[in-house]
Amino acid sequence: MGRKKKEKKKKMNKKGMKAIPILVMLALMIGAYAPVAFATSFTLDWSGNGLVTGGFTATGTTTAFSTQGNGLLGSWDAAVGGQGYGIDYTTSDFDASFNNGAYVLYSEQRLATVGSVGYPGEGLLTTNSYVSSFGTGGTGSISQYVNTNYASLYSSPTGQFAATGDYYAYHNIAAGLNFGQWAAGTALVSNTGTMSITERIDSAGYYGSTDWTLGGPGTGSYGNAQATLTGSGTFRLDADSDNYLAGVIGTPYASAHPGWEMASGGSYTGIWAFDAGLIIPDFSLKGN
């Protein structure tokens, strides 16, 4: 399920709805201890059938997830440690999967900056991820690591998104109204087959700006994001930015970062419809 997990400080195992009061308790604990300098952290593991949902709130950040269905398996490590300019530093290491039809949703918001830090138009910094496959035997998973501070929301390599069966999935990142997103299938017409998407670096609000990056740029041995889909369906990229917008689509990584750009900002939509699979070996969007 992605990265190797760090040593667990606390371990809990619950099934279905029973996980909800535990997550609420954790949210209250973090809310109480977030303003202090030392770290508050927890680890939650779950397995079974039913529903698991919850989240935490720190000073300047809210995080929530929900997963429902059969064969649920997951682990969530989260921590709040210290502050900068009155905003907590947070980390969230989230892995969740399902088997035989269900969904998983993960969402995180870094609230608008306060005081002298931040860009006036920055607004919320957000990331949302969703994978569903409701047919019999459908599977799906999300593996994602996100951290926030007073200036930015950042997701480091490598995020993994996977699904089989009749599925729909999306992932986005935004700084205020500026955003980038990929989507496999739609809420009304699902894809059929398999999906494997590897995310690279996502970021929003780089040190108080409205900058954002989806899927790259990769460095060194890392490329940008990659998408491999079998069967039939659609894959879509969308982006909108006020001041600058650029992208790399289907081009191997190079230091020159070849691709296209809109120097004064704009909107972009790319849609691929396929009936015998689709491979995009390299894609990245960024804007301001």
C-alpha cells in the first residue's frame, strides 16, 4: 500500500462504524494540544466491512476522510508539532483500500493565512482525493502524504491511486480559486478496467503565494505524474489560474521542462477517450 510505515506509537483496530467515536476523540485531543510547542500525534488502523469516517482540526488546518464498503483496510498517521506565525505544522500519512465495491475520500484544507504572513488573494489551500468502484469485485486505494504549515500545503512523492472494475476517481489541488485536477471517468459515467496513477510533488501556496503544482515537477530519477489505464473510459485534466499556467503532457522528463504555457494565465482542459487502454507516461500542471 505504498510507503513503508513508520513505527506505530499507538495502535487501534476497529470495524465499521465503531471507528467513528475514536476519531472524534482524537480530533478533540488535537484541538486541545495543537497550540503548544510539543507534538501531538496518533496512529489509527482499521479493517473489516462498513463505514469509517473522521478527521482532525488543528490551528489553521482541517483534515477529513471517509471510506465505506467491504474489505476495508487502512492506516492513518497524523501529527501536529509546533507553530509558525500562529499556524500549526501538521503531517498526515494516509493509506486506505477497499475490496468488493466501495469508496474512499480524503480531504485537507490549510485555512487562509493570518497576520503578516500570506498573500492577500491566497485563500484556502486544499487537496481532495476520491476513488470509487461500486461493482461486484471492484477495488480501490489511496496512498497519500500531506503536510501543512503557515505558508503552504505540500504533498511529497509519492502518492498512489488505484482502482479496478467500474470506477471513478479524481485528485485536485488548489490555492484559492486557482487549481489543477485529474479525473478518471465521471460521476455519471464510470470507467471500466483498471487504473494506476502515480503522483509526484503537489504543492499549493508556496510561502504565501497563489502558486500551485499538480503532479510535478519531478527531479533526479523521478519523473512527473504517470497514468496507466486499461479497458475503456475517459481521462481528463483541468486547470485554471489567474496569472500563469503551464503544463507537460506525455513528454519524458527533461531539465528544460518542455511543454506549453500561458504567460498571463487562463484555463486548460484535456480529455482522452479510450477503448483499449491509455498510458500517459508524464504529466504535470502548475499555475499562479
